Amino acid sequence: GLEPALAAELRTLGATGIRELKRAVAFDGDTRMLYRANYELRTALRVLVPVHSFPAYNERSLYAGIREIDWSEFMRVDDTLAVDAVTQGEVFRHSQYAGLLTKDAIVDQFRDRYNRRPSVNTAAPTLLVNVHINGTRCDVSIDASGDSLHKRGYRRDTVEAPLNEVLAAGMLLLSEWNGRGAFVDPMCGSGTLPVEAAMIATHTPPQHKRAGFGFFRWVNFERKLWEQVKKEAEAKIQPFEFPILASDKDSRARNATSINVMSAGLEEVIRVEKMPFEKLLPPVETGTLITNPPYDERLKIEDIAAFYQSIGDRLKQAWSGWDAWLISSNRDALKSVGLRPSRRITLFNGPLECSFQKFDLYEGTRRS
């Protein structure tokens, strides 16, 4: 559900040839763009560089197709590798087996050429190879990111069911808030939405706390270019004049949020409070409220319905003039809010299909 947001980010960076795919966005760019994409994109999980595509009808053709690639262009025999394989269709049903065949083809090529073979390192490989097989089409890429880009490096504490950083950033960008005006999350959990909001508002690169990327270990890594890209991105950081408020009724959540806010270096931008939503007041007259309320299917539906009804009541009573967004996998509970959404966007929170809904809050009736 974040493909449009990611495509918009890439256009802002200056990427070309942008194509929205299913759960992916393809684009064209040079090495500088590759480094910028990893450092500055908020809604990407990984940046993959395509290497080769070929038909794979069976084990033999998969092995042969992988060996067609000259792997010495990407790694040395003393380097390490890991393979991440995803398979769909009837030909290759087991992704682990496809990954094993890929690994064998790569190390056999080195062994035949140098009489030695690279080692496997699944924790921090020199080269992370991505293999995607859909039917008989095999796409081979190298992973420029290393660890998933949702691992920003600022999360030091957490509570149950934290919101993924990439999803949080995508929700903010899809809401079209984009750092213009006040922002509130009244059920902040471990503070992911407020932290991502503050980074958007201050133009802070999402990976400014990250120690490294996969491309750091590549044989063609250009350190001077990387340092220039990083310096240029951080030169855009600016102050923010509107309030950003993170609130939660739970002390554990408040403490986790405070720790993560300080870890991100945003304690001067985000105010953290312990307050139940039914007592929380807007810090200013207008702004954007986005929150991820509990929607645990283990709770009784009567409790969830009453809880969501109380959210709607509070929004109508105290938050007139604001735009409110709620995300939930419990669509029946969302109906209990008692407000008609002006927008609905389908997003996935892990395996859960969720509805991200906008509510325009105003006094009286819509007509008046």
C-alpha cells in the first residue's frame, strides 16, 4: 500500500524511470542515487540492484543461470556471501532450496577459478544476493541495504506490537501532513509515529542514526561519494516551529517513547506526556492527529466497539478543526467510531490487512 508514497519520494530525490510494481517500486539512477535512496528514503525496506534475469525451468537451469553471472565483479574469494530467496509458482516451491542452489552456483564458480571458495555469513555478509523466482522467471539482485531499512537505529525500547518505522513514515506521507502544522499521536506506544513525524518535519534523514549499509562492504564502494551524499542530506536539517505531541495513558509506553525520542535526538522537537485520550486537549486549534489504537483480536468485540466509540466521541467533542487518521485491522471496530471517513487506504501492518481512515472534524453538521 505504500508504493505511491515511495514513488513520490523517488521523484523528489530525482530518480528516473520510476515504475510502481506490486510491493515494490523500480527506478533508474547512478551510484549517488543508490546511496541517497538508502539514506533518505523513508518508505523503502530494501534497495536492490538488478544483476541478471533469466528463465529457470528446473534445478539445472537455475544453477546454470546463476553461473552465467561473473561474481568476481561483486566480491572476492576471501569475501563472504548470503542468499535471500523468494519463490512463487509451481516450479520452485521451496525458497530455501532455491537459495541453496544459488549459493552452490556462486561458490562453485570461485572454486573452479581460484581453487578456493567464499564462505557463507548470514549475519553480515560482504554480498547479500537476492533471488526472486516467479513461475519460471528468475530475477537476481544484490542487496545494497544490508539490514532492513526499517531499522533506523533510534529504537532503544519498545512496547507490545510496535508500529514498523517504514509503515509509520508511509502513513504520515499518505496523510499529506508532510511537516506542515501541529501533529499529535494520543496512543503513541513506543513513539514511532511522533519520531518519524519529527524527522519529516525537520528534514532529518531517516537513517542518520544507522551505523552502516550493505554497500559499505562492496568492492566498488566509493567512500568519498558516500560522505558527500551524507553531508548534503544532513545540511537540509531545519528547526520546526509547530508542536509535536506524543501521549499515552500507559506509563510503560510513555517511558519507552521518551527513551526513543532521546535516542533519535529529538527531545527538543517532541513533547511526551502520560495522559488518557479522553482527557487530552489539542495543543493548538488545527493540526493532524494520527494514531494506531489497539485492535487485538483477542479482546472481546464488545470491548473493542465501546473503545472505538469512545475515540469517536472524544474526537467530536474536543478535536474540531483537526484532521484525524486511524489505522486498524478491525474494520467492524472502525465503524463504531461513529464518523464517516473521507478517505480509506488499505495498508498492511505485518500480515494484518488494515484500513487507514481519515476523519474530517468540524463543529455541527458537514453542510453547515
